[in-house]
Amino acid sequence: MLSSRCSRGRVSLRRALLRYELLDATAHFTDVVTRCRSVVVAGGTMEPIAEFQSLLTGDDPSPDVITPRRDVITARRDVTVVRCDHVVPAENVLAVCLSKGPSNLSLNFSYESRQSKPILDELGRILRNVCNIVPGGVICFLPSYSYEQTIHEHLRTAGVLDVIGKKKKVFREPKNASDVEQVLQKYALAVKNKDNGNTGALLLSVVGGKLSEGLNFSDALGRCVLVAGMPYPNSRSPELQEKMKYLSRSRAGAGNEYYENLCMKAVNQCVGRAVRHVNDYACVLLVDERYSRPHTVSALPTFVQKSLITNANFGPTIGSIAKFFTRHKDKDNVK
């Protein structure tokens, strides 16, 4: 990477740490694509895929990149994207973009408003109601560790944790990787334990954290995945700013598109923790009115889009959730 042209990368020095950021990896990918007879790139969570596809095809080169060779242009016609349907049938997933809370408050967890007491109170009401209806495990993903701390403290002081605790034991994602396994074991045990009115557990997690990728919350471990807010990365990061500027020079709006894609890929990773096999079922709640925007909906996994309800109010949503789990409980009883 360090042998790339200087225009394709940036070097930064922060806190005595020297870091190289590659801004354009297209040249490295096109070498692979053009020299091999065939290349198969497979992944479970690749949406939104347009940005990655441009790396393979060399589309939208920046002004200072040499025009692709003719064999690269030929390779563009040979790139095929194959999307496979999820093994889980559409009726096994209830997906909702929640725009209004229990108090009819518009739900917007933007950085400017997510610390406000009305928003914190509304999220507390949502969690309390969801935990009262959803059986098994509920995983609530929050944008950052600091915001998870804010939410947990608010729920504690407002008495919401005590109310939820009567139905579900509450766990938090640990900051130390060495503690993850122990927390997961206790969470799984609480989900399986049905004594004394217990109906499962609530796990407060962080988008992009230790529990948002690679873990399997199948069956009762993940009957509901709730993502509160949209986890946009820090726009003030010098590395991110340089990347967005570079992309915007190649195509108008490309920098903002990249920024949106970073957010949605993180969301899709969280959503993918549940519904892990053909007979599994779960509810996906995207709590923020911005999830109902058309370009945001199109960036969600196909299996979510098939059953997605957008611009939803809380009253009808909680009714749909209750019916969804009643229906699947009846199916389980028949089995």
C-alpha cells in the first residue's frame, strides 16, 4: 500500500502514532480482477454493495487516477452480483422502522437530540413495553459505549431497570474482551431460566462493539434485535474527512454516500445476529424516524425489507409484536 501514488493515501500523526490511510484501493483490486480467470467474493453482510462493487470495476475514478486499461473496462462487463435469499421465510421476521414513541414523540436520535430527557424517557418506555411482550432474549444496540452508559444510568435513576428486572434480567456489554464470554454465559442462562416469572433477558450492547459481529443469538437468545438511533461514525475524524473529500472529488455526493454506507453496514451487522436458521424467528426494531427514508430502507438486508413496516407509530407496532409472538408460540406448541 505504501508504494501507491501519494494522491491515493494520507499519512497522519496522532499521539505519537504514525498511520497510513489508503484512500483508493481500486488499483489493487483491478489487478486481481484482470489477471485472474475468475474471482469469487463471498460474504454474509455485504449490503450496501455498490461501493465495494466500484472497487472491483474501477468505476468513478478520481481525476488524478490514470484511466483504466482496456482489460479493466472489459472486466467491468464480467462482474456479476449474486444475491441469495435468506433461508428464513418472510413470515418469520417482523421488521419495523419506528418513527413515533409511546408518547407520540418523534424519535430522532441524532447527536444533537439524543441526550434530551424526552428522548431518554421515550426509549425507556419502548424498552419496558418490548421486554414485557417479547419472550426470551432482547438485544438493544446503542451507537457508542458512552451512550450506553448514558442510557443505563437514565434507566436506573428513572426506575425502568427495576420494572424490566421483574421480567428480564439486564446485562451490559463489557468493555474488556476478556469478560465477554462470562457475560454471554450468564445472559444465556437467564434466557433459559423461566422461574419466578422470568421471561428472558435484556442485553445492552454497542454497535461495532464485541457483540455486534460474529456472534450467534439464535432462537430464544435473540427474539428481538432493537437498534436505537443510527450509528454514524465520528464525522470529525481526520481520516474519515480525508476519505470523504477524496471520494467527493471523483463524484459529487460520493463522500456522503460512503458515510451513509458505513452506518448502514454497522446496522446490518447488528440485525444479522438474530434469525440464524430456517426455523428461527425474530423481531427487528429500528428505532429512529430516519430509518424510514427510502435510501436507508434500500440499504437494509433483503430479508428485512420483505416484512418491513416503515413510519410506524408505537401503538400499532406493539400490537403487531404481540400478534407475531403469539402466532409463533402457537406454532411451537403444535410442534
